[in-house]
Amino acid sequence: MHKITIIGLGQIGASMGTDLRGKFAGVEIVGHDKEPEVAGKARKKGAIDRTSYTLPSAVEDAAIVIVAVPVESVREVLGSIAPHLSPGAIVTDVSSTKTRVLEWAEELLPESVEFVGGHPMAGVETPGVEGAQSGLFERATYALIPLGRTSPKAVETVVNLVQVLGAKPFFLDPQEHDSLVAAVSHLPIALSITLMQTVSHAPSWREMSRLAAGSFRDVSRLASGSPAMHADIFSTNRETVLLWIDRFQEELQALRTLVEKGGPALRSHLDEAYEARYAWLRGRVGESEADAAFADVPTAGEQTLTVFAGERLVRAARRLDDRKKRRGRGG
Amino acid sequence: MHKITIIGLGQIGASMGTDLRGKFAGVEIVGHDKEPEVAGKARKKGAIDRTSYTLPSAVEDAAIVIVAVPVESVREVLGSIAPHLSPGAIVTDVSSTKTRVLEWAEELLPESVEFVGGHPMAGVETPGVEGAQSGLFERATYALIPLGRTSPKAVETVVNLVQVLGAKPFFLDPQEHDSLVAAVSHLPIALSITLMQTVSHAPSWREMSRLAAGSFRDVSRLASGSPAMHADIFSTNRETVLLWIDRFQEELQALRTLVEKGGPALRSHLDEAYEARYAWLRGRVGESEADAAFADVPTAGEQTLTVFAGERLVRAARRLDDRKKRRGRGG
């Protein structure tokens, strides 16, 4: 009997369990949450096969450990499980910033353990185990950030997991990941929060709030995310977030100037934004041949070592090599 | 047979027709669109009883004329229909900025015709007649901005229409309206557009776009609105939009400073935004007694002149009087 352990049974952890359970013959999905009540709920929902009430027993003999806790708790969890992991165990996480997480993994996990950072680009508004659902990762991009020392076999195993979830693996460097998500995920959080602050600080907010409808609801939605998580994202990805706030301010200033002047330049600016979003929605951005090899994952039937070794893994391994080389030069 | 005419059979106009049809005995809903094909579609969808192919014939003998065209076309339409309106006809519009529209109505419509500006705070992403649907205005706030000279009876009639649509009338001055919607509706548009510009101008946009998920989709959504409509909003409500962009820039700078410093001040800023949105979602903002009288509209059974004359209309009339007095002072 093989064992996959999920630590943290919130929306992401419990959704993963739901879609991993019963997909592999002879594999048991074990769940742990610091709140036993949450673990109980996850089991009742069918997200895990059984619960394990202590971290050491949860990870003992596990082939794969998925750390699905908020980023500020990742360091503590890695430290706690490190002495209890079996040699060859593969550890992965799901948190939204990666540079710090990779540093912690390198620092805290023994050499005998593999680590592949992960970040599924999926989620729904309802937080916690209540928001867990089957199909959450279907067609989502799933960023994978292996440690420099990770073996191709461990990477392959995590790629397999991701594909079983229906998601699309996308390999990145940790800094690359953090810069990209700062723009498309953390900057939008800053904007939602700032929109809420701007309107709610206005003396006319009471009347204004009655005119606020669907467009306000969408653009302000992320202000309803967990403040603890947001504080965490902003502190673990500070420099990159600041950079993107600066770029946004420049762009907003550019729009301001155009609104002030009016005329055809404003109109073509608006057209440009419209077309950029249209292209994004249609998935036209990023469709170069080089990327397509990473994006178009094989179907379940093709998930064999040959396929991976023949194509994807070679590329992933090449990236890892490059990174090691760069690191070697840097040190 | 009384006649209600809807000019412009896009999402808003056709949705109104759908929910007004058959609600009044002896009333016919006539539709006009500059594109006969659109008018045909609206009729097929059951949004109107019949189409009228010219503006003069469309408004001839109409008791109520609903101008549901984009704001840049309102002036032209008002000018075209003015000579053909019957004395006592009530004209209303649905456009998203009001100061200019009220000026045009005052300038172009004969004294014998009543005008009540309107702005339903509702809409879906699908533009045009294809996006029209029953129930679109259900529980939506519906801003009403009468001309200074409008009779209480005309205001009452429009309030009745709004209530038949299931929406909640909310009386405002035109400048007040434009300032409030600039914050909760036009500023979000500027933010969505600027988010799209910021990311799509980045050299890494191609890779970034694959990590963009639900949170990016929501905050950038308004960039997919009609660029013509946005250009129009920004030009007819320029000064107020600029003011709100400036306020937003200041607030974003405040967040930037807090992100840079980190610590408890950042956290309480994030908590504040979270709580402000929670309060808004729960409808706690604006629940003062004075406002409640305007917000809690009577049910269909109570829609009698007595109710209006006894309460709501008195308040509306008082507002109109105040505005006239202010105007008198100003002139």
C-alpha cells in the first residue's frame, strides 16, 4: 500500500484529495489538518481515505507529501516533518509565492528527500474545506518549480499527479514564478483592496454603495480574500509586488493623461486593452511552438515514462541543468 | 391603447421591453433600433410588441419614451424626436453619465414634454440584444435624475415603471450621480483597462498569461466592455473620473508604503478593506432611516398615487424644489 499525505485540508488540499482518491490502485490518501474538526469534515466529504492526527505519523512512510498550508506556515511544517520523512519521499507544496519556499525546502529537508514546488492557478471564493470541490484544477495551469537537486523521476511523479488532477504543468524558476504571479495575481489583489479603500474612505460612500453593482463587485472581489493570506503574499513577495505597483501607477498615469486630452489616442488605448484581453481569453497569447510542448500535456493514456523521458522531462531536466549552471556561476 | 416606445434595443432596452410587456392592460410596447436587424431580433425574442422603423413614427403618440442608446447618441436622438413628441409625453434614458444628458434634455426637449434621467445599475457581460434577459433589473438600484421642471406626476410614472422592473428607485442630482458612479463604476473600468495594459506591455506577458487565472479574469473583466462606450464615459464624465483616478493613486501609494514597511499597519489596512467589502456585501452601508424611505419601495399592490403623494413623492418634490432654489441662487 502506497501512501499520499495531504497536510492542510483547506480548499486546495481537500480538492486535491477528492480528485486523487481512487485514481491509483493500492494508494491511500491520508489527510492531516492542525484543526481535527477540519480533517473530520474533509473525511466526511470523501476528500481523504483517513485522517492522521499528528504530523510525524501523517508523513511516516508516505511516498508523496502535499503541503497545502498557507505560505507563512510552510516553513514550520517543513521543519516539523523533515525528521520523519522516508528517504526518496517527494514533497510538494501549493503556495502562491515560491522563492522563499524553495529556500526553506533547501535549508530544511534532508538530501534524501525530493522537493518540487507547486502552485495550481485555481481557486473559488469560498475559503476552507467548505470550498473544496472535484474538478477544481481541471484545465488550470499548474506551476512547477523543482529544487535544483530534484531528480527527473521525482519531477515526473509530480507531473503525473498534476495531470491526474486535469491541470497543465508549467515549469518555471522560482524568481520567474514570483515575478509572473506578482503581475497577474498579487497586483490584482492590491487593486481590489485599494478600490475598496478609495470608495469607503469617501464621505459619500453610503450613497455610493447603493450604486455599486456588478462591475464594482468584480473588480473589488479580491478584497474579500483572507487578509492574513494577503499580508503573507505581500511580505514573501515584497520587492516584486512593489515593482508591479510602480508599473501600474505609470500606466494609470498614462491613461489619466489620455482621459484628460480625449480624442483618438484615448480611443486606441481602450481598443488596445480590449484586444489584449480578447487575445488572452482566446488563449492566443503564449501559443509559440516552444511553449506548446510544455502546455499540451499528454492524455492519461500517454502518461508513460517514455513520453516524459522522450520530451517533456528532457526539457525540464535541461532547465534544471541551466539553473544549476547559473547558480554555479553565481556562487 | 397607450404606447411605450423603446429606442435602442440593446441589452438594456430589450431587457426592459421583456419585463414591461404584458404588465399593463391596454399598453403596447413599440421598439425602434437604428439597425432594423436588431429590432427584428428583439421582436423575435418577445422584447417588444412591434417595431417601428422611423424615429418620428416610433415616438408619435407615445406616452412614455425610453431612450436606451449609448450616451454619445442620446443628444442626437433627443434632437430627432423632440418635434414629434406629444405634449405630456415622458422621456427617460438609461445612460451611465447624467450631467450632460440633463443639459441636452433641457436644451432640446420642448417645455410640454417631461424628462426624467435614469440609470439602472445592472447589466451582464454579453452586449447587445443577445444579452437581453428577463429579470435583469430585479433588486438593482435604479438612479433617477429628474429635470428641474419635471412634474411630480411624471416622476411618479417613471418610479412606477422602475418598480414594475423590480428595481429600486434612488433619487439623485445629476452631478451627485456622476460623481458617485465615477467612483463605483468608471474608476473600476479604468483599473481593469490599466491592469490589461500593465501586464500586456510586459516582455514576459506570454508566459504570464498562462498563470493568469480567476482573480486576473475578474479584475480585468471590464476591459472587455465596449471601447466606444468607455471612450464616451470618460469624455462625458471627464473631470470626475480624473478626480477618482487621483484619489486611487494616493490610496495605492499608501498601500505601497505599507507593503514596503510590512508589519501590523499593513495587516490592519488589509483587514479594513476586507471589512469594508463585507459590510457592502451585507448591505450595511447606507442603512440610515432617511435613506430607507427611498430604498424600500412599496410592493406592486401599494403602488397608488396616495402612497406616492403621501411619502416618496413629497420627498422627491422637496429635492426638486431644493434644486430649483439652488439654481435660482446660482443664476
